[in-house]
Amino acid sequence: MSGRHAGLLLALGLLVGGLWQLGEAGYIHGKALLAQYLLRSAWAETVTASTEPAAGESIHRPELLDGPVATPARQVRPWPWADTWPVARLRVPRLDEDLIVLAGASGRTLAFGPGVHDGGAQPGHLGHTIITAHRDTHFTFLRFLYPGDEIRLTVADGRELTYRVHGTRIVHAERARLITDTYESLLTLVTCFPFDAVDSDTPLRFLVTASAVDET
């Protein structure tokens, strides 16, 4: 084989590989966007089911910072084979971000949307709620959050909780420890770091920390 032919084959191989990578990236982003569209329907049903009691059933609506814990969200699965369900709606008004948050933070769940870490408090419950998502899809916007920004979390019983960002930091996944045993109402958003890295296997995490705003 001549050097020219070898060069053409190499160039073709690089082109095919590049198109494959672009196609794979497009598929991941497309799936993330489509999933959020489908999840909105399941979220609307979740809110309706959690705010309209069945016959003979009463719905209890406690406050965030006082009283008993919130009524658990109904498990409305967005598609029949789903192993997760919507538990909250997360909005950042300044950045026009609006996402449906799912139960659990497994790899399968994070392909479709942000997920609530099981080790923290569930949305609407007193304590430290930890929500994680991928840096190249749903949580790309974390890099643009600054102290003072508002994060609004709507829970299944219809309450909208407001948090104010007070800082961001970069930590090592194996060394960082988030306090979950607390009587404060805290919210932490977590994603991988750096944002523009090609390698997905990174030990670094980017954290946005926020505290509940007392609106009484």
C-alpha cells in the first residue's frame, strides 16, 4: 500500500471516528432534552396526585422549617419501565433554567435528569438536600451561578422553596464530606469538574451551596 493510500485511509478513519463521537454526543444531549419533556407530564401528574386527596384521605401540608415532614411524593413513573420518578422541579430564574428532578442518583437516572442523592434529605424535608447531574447536559449551567442567585425548588405538595446561593467550591470526590445530619435547610448542587474536559473519569466535583430563604 502506498503512502498516499495509507494517508487517505488514516484520514477517513479519523473522520469516521469524529463523526461517531459527534453522533454519540448528539444522542446523549437529545436524550437528555427529550427526557425532560416527557418528565414534565409525569411531574404534573405527581403534583395533582399529591395535592388532591383520594376519597377519605387528607393531605397534610407542613411548613419547610417547622412542623412534621412533608407528604411523600407519589411515584408517577414517566414511562412504564422507569426505575425513577419526579420528586421536584428546580428553577434558576436568572439563568432561565427549569428542570424536573428525579428520585435517586444512579447512572441510569442521571441520563434523564438531575437526581436526589439518597444520603441527604428529600426535597421539602428539613435537612441537607443534595442534587446531582451531568456537567455536559443538565448541570452545565452551574458554572454560571454566583453568590446571591436564587434557586427555587417546587415539591410535590405544591410548595415552592427558595434557596440563596452562598458559594461554590471544587472538591475531590473521595475526600469531600457533606454534612447531612443537620437541622438547617440546605441545598447543594453537584456535578463533575472541569466542565470542558473530554475525559469523563474525573475525581473532581463542582459544588454549589445554598441555604433556604426564610420567607415568613
